[in-house]
Amino acid sequence: MKRAATRPVPVGSVIIGGGNPIVVQSMCATRTTDIEATVAQVRMLHEAGAGVVRVAVDSAKDVAALAEIRARVPEANLSVDLQESYRLITQVAPLVNKVRYNPGHLHHHEKQKSVREKVAFIAETADRHGIALRVGVNCGSVDPEMAAKFEGADPPELDGVTAMVESALQHCGILDDLGFRRYVVSLKDSDPRKVIEANTRFAAIRPEVPLHLGVTEAGMLPDGAIKTRIAFEQLLSRGIGDTIRVSLTLPFAEKWREIEVGRQIIADVEAGRFRSVPKFLDGGLNIISCPSCSRVENEAFVDLAFKVKEMTAYAKEYDITIAVMGCRVNGPGETDDADLGLWCAPTFVNLKRGEEELGAFPYDTVLDRLKEELDRLIAEKRAAAASPKS
């Protein structure tokens, strides 16, 4: 399989880029503070073939738990997300092999400081502890200044791609200026077309930087695997991509399936077998749901996502996107672009239509209200289709 000539980035016992085998990653779905469950899941993912296993760390309690997890599963290469506070890197860096930060989230922290100051703090800490970084740009949480600057720069079907790429390039430039080279980049969206376009553009400008590929909130099987395959086949076959993450909504005990799907896609591309279904991109009902990660605040989210898929099957012919998100970190922003969105809190579900908040509903009643809104949306689409064209 063709591979881009990216620089090697060591992450514990694996090397991302530099022509090394593509590293398959995953993320724990358990609460980090549930040490027994998280240790079991890290071990399960590692044994399934995950070269890197990510956990979420948002608090001092999570940091304390991470220390115990590290001690009990020393064989796994661990990565953490810096979501709520970039300054947590000083506490987690001694315990992990890689840290991911999101430029969009970094924008909102300590606004009196420049982006460069905050990135410098992260990079200097990473360098001191000999760990790698990932600049992780996500569609639903792009730096607001970048989003505003490049609004309208893309055709509608690729809206936001330029802002994502420019945000990644900005942070690469900062890291380069600081003399830090041990980093990879990811540009993720729930739409495979945007993932293909963003990574292709970035690779053309910075071909030496290793890329972490992912279709975020790909959803449930089999649709989630199809969305992911569409993007990965197009990119890997061009030599773009050094590490991959398949983001599926799965029961916690089945997170190993992300590794299985990822390894199968790599094997197929290497063998010249292409199985994606481009027709998926032509329209119809599109359900996006985040992978059941450790930021999920109520495990009922997973069950709800499956129920949404089952209940909405009757609408499969309509060009409607429904987003089901499991936490406050990604939920509010990443449901904005969906026709109907649900983001799950500990005891209730927030229901949205586009950016409009429709209210908070108990888990056991939100499906009824979702169906009302879906039926209303379908009726509007039928009326629009039936009205004479001017």
C-alpha cells in the first residue's frame, strides 16, 4: 500500500508515521474514575490490537484514577484528551505516552492569554516528559475565530473544511516555531466527504506531518463502518493516514469491534479490496452518534442511540440528519448542524432542532417528542416538494 513520507512520531512502544505499520487506536467508554472497569477495558482494547488507547481526563479525580490505571496496565500505550483544562497536562504527562488537545477548546480557556502561550505550555510540558501530542481539530468545535474568518469559503457540502485545515496549520506552525516536532494532526467530521477533503488538503500542504484519521460520531453498525470505510479507503489508498480511529456507538463490552473494523479496512486496502458504498453519500436518513467514550454521563445514552435508529427507520428515504451525542463536551456544538439533535445529560436529554433548543426531556419520554418533531419535519419536506416551482 502506498504510504506518504511522513516523519516518525514515537508513542510509547509504537511509532506513528515514517512508513511504519498503520496504528489502530480506540478510546475507553468507561468512566475514568471507575478504575476496575477502565483497567479491564484498556486491557481488552490493547489485547484486541489497539496500538494506543485513549482515556478522558477532566478532573483531579480522573488524574488520580489514571495513575492507578497506568500502574495496572503498563503494557498499553495511553493517550488522554485535554478537554476541560489544558493545564492538566502537567499532571497527566508523567503517566501517558501521548496527549491530544483541541484547538477549539483551547480558544475558550484563559482568553487573556494568546493561543501561542497556551500551546507553548502544552508543548514544553510534553517535551519535558518525552511524550507526543495530537492537534485534534473537530468539525463541531473549531476555533470560533477561524470559523468566522473562513465562513463561506467552502461550497455547502464542504462547509467548514477550510476553517478546520487552517486551524490545524496554525497550530502546526506554532509547534514548529517552538521547536516541537513530536506531533500528529487529526481533522475529523461526521461527513466522510469533509474528512476526505480536509485530510487531502492538509497532506498536500504539510506532507511530512503524520495524520490520524477518523470519522467522528460515525454511529452504529453497519452504517458507522460504512461511513468510516468511505473516508479511509479514499485516503489510505492515496497514502494519506498513519494511524486510525474507528468511532462507533457500541455497548461498552463491545468496544473491541472498533479495532476489528479498523484492521479489516486496512487489510482490504492493502489487498486492493474496496467495499465502500458511495451511494450512502447521496441522501436519505443519516444518524450520527458519538462513540460511547468515557465522557458519556449516563450509560443509557448507548441504549437511546439504538432506540433512535430503530424508531426512525420509517424515515429512511428522507434527507434528514439526526445527531445523538453523549456528553456536554461535544453535544451542544455538534448537534447544531443536524436537523434534529439529542445530547445526553446525566438525568435528561436535551432535544434540538438545528440550533433551536426544544427542551430537556427524561430518557424514557424523549423518543415520543423526537417522533413528533421528525413527523413535523417530514411533513414540511413533503409540502415543499409538492409546491410548484417558481
